[in-house]
Amino acid sequence: MYKTVIFDLDGTLLDTLEDLFVATNQALKSVDMPLRTKEEVRKMIGNGAIKLIERALGENCTPELLDRAVQGFTKYYKEHCEDFTKPYDDVMLVLKTLKEKDVKIGIVSNKPNYAVQVLAKNYFGELVDVAMGEDEKNGVRKKPAPDSVIKSIELLGGDVNSSIYVGDSEVDIQTAKNAGIPCLSCTWGFKDKDFLIENGATLLVDKPIEMLDVLINE
């Protein structure tokens, strides 16, 4: 049984795709660039908001255009990050069960920190002890750098030897590897099972409730 569990947010605990899709296209509209499909946006998520918008702009991207588009994204997403977002089925049960077992729970995401704080508080409340979003301007590198995961484990009073990271992408797999802890890969998120396996996933679950079999029964 793991004593500390650090979760990714988007595509792992929360289905945020619709809100990210709409916000991305709002950003593109703000700079008069072609819009993207939801499936395109799905594949672009994982490395933070700036990289998401850079990918959405594609070959049209310039530093000036990127800056304006990111501003458009931020303005919209700050007001609309919860319009369609919801926890995946059984996620709340998983978190409550872990809490009852005295497991320390954290969230580490490449999502802008303002959104991570709002979503963690509004959806999970006291079930989550530490939540960290993208904060590179304060010296905390984004995933796959291990900084935020290691810092979260330290803030929780945990130990890397009894910790695990749970996520839905290749970025999460690499983050866990860099932090020296196992990664539990979720197949219901933004990347499919074959892609995860191709990118090094060795421990996978297909439904949120199955996380308990790994996190408290191993």
C-alpha cells in the first residue's frame, strides 16, 4: 500500500477536455487564427497552457502572436474553467477511500496554477492535501521535470519510497521516472492505451475504481 499518492489533474481526476477545447478556440479567435477540432486539442494537452496554444497556432506561431493568444486563453479560461468540467466516474469514491486509509493525497499538474487551485478546492476540497500547478516563474519546472512531484511529497511529509504518481500521459510516465517513483497510467484520459504502452507505461488501469486495487492492495 502506498502512503503518498500524487495525481495528475486533467484526464486523470477531472474531464477538462471540453473547457480546454473551448478556451483554446477562444484564444485562436482572439488573434484571428483558424480553429481546432476537439480531437486536435486533445492531442495537444499535457505540457501546459503556453505549449497548448503554441501547438494550436502551429506554423502560424510567432512570439508576438503566441503572447496575445495566451492572454486570450487566460482571460477566458479564468472565468470558464468549470463550465463543463467534471470528475470521472468513481474518482470521488477513490479519493475518499484513500483518505479513510490515511493516504496522503496531492495533485501536480502542468495546468496554470490559478486553475489548479480553483478546481482542486471546488471539486475535491479537503480530500486533497496539496495542489500544485505550473509555476515556472517561481523556479518550479514543469513536468516532466520532477520538481513539483518531489516538492509535493515533501510538503505532505511523505517519502519517495512509498509514493506513486498517477497520470494519463507520456509526460506523467516520464515525470514519475524522473522523480524515482512508479507511475500508474490511466487509459480513460487524453492518451489511449496503445500510446501509453509505446511510451513506457507498465502499470495501467482502465477504470478509475481500479486504481484502488493498485494503490491500497498492492
